[in-house]
Amino acid sequence: MKDFLRTIVFLLFPALLIAQTAGKGTVRGNIFDKETTQPVGFATVVLEGAGMGAISDVNGFFSISEVPVGSYTLNVSLTGYDAFSMRLEVVKNEILYQNIYLTESGQNLEEIVISGKKEQARNDVQVSKLSVTPKQIRSLPSAGGQADIAQYLTVLPGVIFTGDQGGQLYIRGGSPVQNRILLDGMTIYNPFHSIGFFSVFETELIRNVDVLTGGFNSDYGGRISAIVDVKTREGNRKRLAGMLSASPFQAKALIEGPIVPIKKDGGSSISFVLTGKHALINKFDEILYSHVNDSIGIPFDYRDYYGKVSLLTGNGSKLNFFGFNYDDGVKFPITDFSWNSGGGGMDFTLIPTNSNTIVGGTFTYSKYDSRIEEADRQPRTSGISGFFGGLNFTNFGRNNELKYGIELTGFRTTFVFENYLGVPTGQKENTTEISVYMRWKRKIGNLVIEPGFRLQYYQSLSETAPEPRLGLKYNITNNLRFKAAGGLYSQNLLSTINERDVVNLFVGFLSGPEETIYKLNSKTEKADSRLQKSIHGVAGFEIDVTRNFDLNIEGYYKKFTQLIALNRNKQVPQDPDFTTETGNAYGVDLSVKIEARRAYLWGSYSLGFVNRFDGQQEFPPVFDRRHNLNLVGTYQVGKNSEWEFGVRWNFGSGFPFTLTQGFYTNYNFSDGLDTDVYGGNGDLGILYSEKRNSGRLPYYHRLDLSAKRTFKFSRYTNLEVTASCTNVYDRPNIFYFDRVRYSRVNQLPILPSLSMTFQF
């Protein structure tokens, strides 16, 4: 522990060294849309006469450091907005802050992000990082005509989703518990509803989603596979606004507005935003979708609520308070499942007037409780609740950026489970994690290098995990870039998912075991660590084929040096609760994007291989999909682009499964030697093939179409009517095979829908 504290002091020591470069100044600010007051990202900022500039980030913030003293013209440009210019005076050792409001022009807004994002791509490493905007989410033909990030994530390269019903998200060989899902800094333990078309996130509230599929740097930790970081926007600071939407799948609403309106450009304000949605599919299934699962219909029910209050000051500093409550339930003949998630917190960004360092902080609490009751076994329950607190500091130089911080995480897990032999397993555990990190980005000519280091201390296990990270990019030409990244990763959170569950809905959580963990094929030799660990390596190329045509190719390798799983084969209570595995994942991801004035085309293909080794045999896990292809296109028609047509086709090779060898009568011998094995009625037991996951399910493919018409009534009021159809050619994709009843259950069939969204 003493060594860990010394390391904290060492890593945070740069905070004591930050100072202005002698004889020079800094120009920084925030860029907003004048009408909506929302931040404007990817704008080009140039100091005319100094030969210096920057690109605004997704929050509209920019910083230009080490500017020589003198008078300059600040120019801000972004296609779709009128050019902005102003004269300013840079003073020695001082920071000049500007709030800049851009006015929308008559130019085409479709080209807004192109030039700015290309410039950002030349200056940022961005390995295995996919940034998703609400506009891109809405471009996808969506189930029920309502766009959702759950449907968009499935078209990204390296991302595998295991089904329309009860599906789980797997990213480049990592299981769901190995992916960290964040909402405004809060950990969301289950972000997807049991009907896989919808997440808990409201599309109209999203500002940006960063999906880091591997090789992520040191400012993220606690997971060994991937990160999905969702950021929400602030409410309208000028007027009351909102949205109402309904379809046969769900109804949703959003209301936002100022509590203290902004008085002038650059002034302070307080705003709010509230959202909610409610499932309707279980109410309309008998009327509209009677052809779906005749005996059970579409038995999904869920409700989501989210609220946020934001304070924005005149110098760009801001403070947000937020909270949420999500719940879900589903009833199949073989299972009854439900979960509830809730939490809240606050975050802030502090922009000091006399320092080149920006200070950020997040403090949150979230919880998740789930329960499943199946006809052939005892109920299982799981709960996890925890807090997170973090401070980060970002210092901007002319060609470098330094970010460092400290994080404190604590969570409590409760779990009750009884296996097929009636042997119980349970856990009630508290754990605490402390981490410090540093990430430094330096641009040297055509090379951008980004080394990082993270130190994780797992208090309950008394283990320290040093995690070096490295990312780099080399601009071979203006249109061709090489990139690479890698690092070490660890986590203390485990999942109780069993790949042999008939319907894999229940996700239980456990903290890392405090008991002794043994190495593979050993009951006496202790493992070196009680953590799950991995090593990542990623390399690839970015190619700007034309101004509107981008090609991205990445190869990756993830070595899971230790995985820990719940021991579901305990024979007696004295057997260990956990077993260990190793594994690897490797493959190639390719994506193509074409953006034109009225058209958007996106294609992605993934070739992936995933293996696990349990000490006895090597096998592919149930999410090992060799080939995954997604093609997406949208096209706008009409003088004011009032019509929009969309198409999406997904093709995937079959998932592995373990073959059935036979059946037997299973007695639990609860009466000991008096158990009547001749006349009694035992449960039906299944004899599985000794070779795990040696079979393959049929290939999956599905076509979705949509047509949207927008009616504009006034400056702020419009109505969107969307006709959509999911699984247009009614492909019978398999959901699961009920081994006991020897019957196949398919994913959802053709589902036409009509939705309406009113905005004001």
C-alpha cells in the first residue's frame, strides 16, 4: 500500500509543475450554435498571422497554447455555418477565453463534420475508436421506426450481438462483463432490454458515443476488453422544447428548457432535460403481430427514465446533476426474468482563468438487481451497487497534451445460486479499487505518439496491477495514416452467465474471489493473481480515398491471460466456487464510409476468431462468429430533404453450441438413501457432448427498410412519420433450441411498423 501511495504522488506530481510558457499566452474558448446553444464540435479555429490553430472537440472546446504576444484575427469556420472572425490581443503569460456563437447558414449541413474530423484524424491516435453521433444513429433503419444506439452498435466492426431477443453485446472476443458501459461517467451494468432492439439510452439526449473496441489508453480501466462511453447533452438554455413519439413498440417523451435562461451570448444559465419511455409491444402483439410466437406473443415490458440539470457559466465551466431508473421484464414459458437499475450523480468541468489546466470531476452511484426463475431449477438472484469518484486534469501545450487523474471505485455484490445438483453458491462482498493514470500525447512532425500508464490497486485482493499503454499514429501522407496501440488490462468483476442456459437473459455479477484460485489443471498450485487479465495489440491504416470516402482497416489480437468463471460443476459445498480459463481473440475489421450531400453509405466486415481453454480442451465460446457483414445506406429526397429512405442488411455466420448426446433421469437424492429411484419422478437431465461447442447454428441474415417523411409546421415544430419493416423477407433466424421439448424457437419474424414523432 505504501508503494502504491508513493506512485500516486509521483503520477500526480505534474500538477505542481504546470505554468505558462514565459513570454507567451493562450487563446481558448467554447463554440456554440447560436440558435440551439448546443456545443459545436469539429470546427476549425485559426489564429491568422500566427500560423496556429485547433479543432474544437465534441464539447465545442478548443485551446491554442504558446501563442506569441501580439494582435491576431481569430477565424472559425465550419461548413453549414457563417464564418466567424474577431480581433484579439494576446498578452504575455495570460489566458484569453472566448465564447463563440456560430449562425447556421444556408449551406448543406450534411458536410459539417467532414473537414474537421479529417483534421482531427491527422492529430489524434484514435486506434479502435468509433465515435457515434445522434445523426448517425438516426440514419439507420430502426425497429418500430425509432432510432436506438442498441441497433447502431451492431453495425460497427468487431461488435457481435447474439439476437433480437435476450441478446448480449460482445466486442472483439470479450464477453459483456468485460465491456465497461458508461453513461455520463456512471457504470451501467445492463444497458440493453430483453428485446434487443432497444437500449436504456434515449437517442435524442445523446451528444456522443465513443466505442473503444480495444487498445484503449490509460484514462479508461477496470475492464479487459472494451469501453462504450455515452455522453448526454444539456437541456435547451433558451426556450421550452420537447418531443413526443409513439410506435407499436414503445412510446417516449422528452421535455427540456431553461430554469434560468441565458441572457446574452456568453452568459450563465441553468437548464433541465427529462426523458421517459415505456414498452407497448406486449400490448399490441396480439393485434398487430399475432404471427409471432403464437403461444406467448412478444412478452417484453420495460420503462426508462432519465433527468439532468445543468449549470453553464460564462467562461465555459459547467456543473451537471443527473439520475436514472430503468427496469425490464420478460416471461417465456421456460423462464421468468426481471431486472431494475438506478442511480445518479454529478460531474463538473472547471476552466480556470489563469491556468492552462482544465479540471474535471465525476461522482456517481449506480445499482443493478436481477432475478430469474426457470421451470427446471431454483431461482437465481444477483445484485450489484457501487460508487465512483474521479478527478482528472488536462494540460494543453502547443503540440502536446497531458491528462492525468485519480479514481476511487467501490461496489457490493450479492448473489444466490443453486446448481443442477442442488449445491449452493453465494456471495456477499464489498470491494474497493483505487487507480491513478497518466496519458501524454505529443506530435512530432508526422508522428503522433501517446504513451500512458495506469496503476490499479484492488484493496479486497491486496493486489496492484501496473498497466502500461501506448498508442501512435504516423501520417504517411495527408490521406494515408498508419496507427497502432496496445497495453495491459485487468478487472475484478466477474459474470455468472452460463453459456448452456437455454435463454441467456440472467446476468449476475460477482467481485473477484478472495478465496484461493488455482492454476489450470491444478488443485494445489496457486494462481499468481486473482484478477482477470488481458493483453491487447492493434494495428491498421486509415485511408481518405476521396474527400467523402473513408476506408479503415485494423487487425487486432487480444490474449486473455487469465479468466475466472463460476464453478457450476460443484459436486459438494467444499469444492472451489471458481475455475480459471485462458483464451485469445484475433481478427481483421474493415469499414467503409461514404458521405455525400444527400446520401450516406456505411459498410463493415469483420473476420474474427475467439478461443477459450479450460485446462481440458480448447473450444470456441458461444459468441464466436467468424464472419459478420453490415451494409447501411440512407438517401434524402425533396427540395428540403423532407423524405429519407434507409436500408440495412446484416449477415453473420452461425454461432457455436454444444451438441446433445442424450437424456437421463436426474435425482437430487434429497432423501438420501431413502430416495426412490425406481418409482420416483426425477428431473430430466441432459447429456452434453464431451467436446464443447463443436456444433454450429445456421447462418443469420436480415434486411430492414424504412421511409421517413418530415412535415415542418414552423421554425421549431415538425412531425416525422416513419414507416419501417424489420426482417423484410421474413428470414427464420434461430433464437434457441429447446433441448427438452426438442423444438426450435426463432428470432423475431417480419415486423412492419408505423411511428410518429412530434417535436416542438
